[in-house]
Amino acid sequence: MSGRKARAARQAVRAAGAPTRSEGAGKGFWTSWKGAVTGLVITAVIAGSFVLPDALRTEPTAASHAGMDMGAAPGEGLPAGSSVPSFSERNVESGKAITSASVYDRKTLLFFSEGVMCQACFEQIKGLEKFGADLEKRGIQLVSITPDPPSDLRQAISHYGITTPMIADDDRDMSEAFNTLGKGMHSDTPGHAFALVSKGKVLWYRDYWLPPAQSMYVKPEKLLADIPTLGR
């Protein structure tokens, strides 16, 4: 990643108005020793990307090729009208199954993000939870997916007080199936992508890290306005 892109990423988050964590917030992932170690690793990866960008690139996966066959380049999701890939995951907090079959009959907004390394991504989830009544009126449930180990994700959930379902996609198989990898800040994480699915079909998809938005935070009211109004 070039220095210009890195600066643009930070400016985009600030410009989009992502709220910052208040002073005196409870201890969680960010103040734990794991959080500190992870922060050092993230810093090293970002620093390395200025000198060794080619080392961070990966060849397209089979799932990415499938996305290209449907008209979407690697990392750019699945076009509206695509079949929802089969997936079987669990809510990291409750252990309840979340599968392509369990969400079939209800519109579900899947949010793919970079996870615990991205504060703005968790602020995004909290912002959407505040608009839960608006989502409910439109028959939409929110499920967030991050590429983190369950233990790290649970700490972040506790730290931010997340109440909606979250999936720890540490093997990245769900992110690959939805063709979300490779367009974010790192080659092995999603960008800031949303997929609205129902009845086995992708109704709408957008990655806000891609142009023209290029943001790691979207004001919830804008996101709700962007999502097409469809029948229940």
C-alpha cells in the first residue's frame, strides 16, 4: 500500500465522521496484552507494505475465480441476483448456528470487515445497532463477520458492547465464498463490505472501501438510504 493510500484511508475514516471511543471506557481487547501484541503485528504489516507491497499480494482463490465468472473481480463481492453461497457458521457469543439455510427466509445484512484491527468497523456495528428499529421495520437482521479468532472477537464484542450476532471467520471460508477478500487494507481481509441476502439470493452488495466512497466507516443513515427498499 502506498503512503498516499494509507493517508487517504485515515482521512476517509475521519471525514466520514466515525465516532471515537469515549474516555474511561472499560478494559477489553485494546488494553489486553493480546491487543498490544496484535497492534505491534498490525503496525509491522502496514509498515512492511510500504516497502514490500508485492509480498502482500496473493493469487486469486477458487472462490474469487467464481466471482469473476459472475462478473465481479476478486474482492468485489457477488453481483445482485447471484446465489447465496452455502455457509455454516456460529454466533461467537451464543454458539447458535448461523447458516445459509437459517437466514434463508429473512432478509439479512451481512457486514464483512477487517475485524479487531479496525476500530471504525466496530463503531460501524454499534452505529447500525442504534438504527435497529429502522432495520426491523424493513425486515432486516444484521450479522457481522470478521476474520478474527473467536477469543479475540469475544474480547472486542465485550469491549464495544455489541449485541447483534457476530461470526469469527478466522479460516476466511465465508469471506472467500462471498468474494470479499483482497480489496481492503490487507490482502487477506475484507474491505468494508455489505451483502443483503434473502431467499437464497444476493439482493444488494457494496464495499465502501472501493471507489467512490473509499471509507472504513459509513454513517448509518447513509447506509440505510443506499440499501434498496424491497418487499419483506
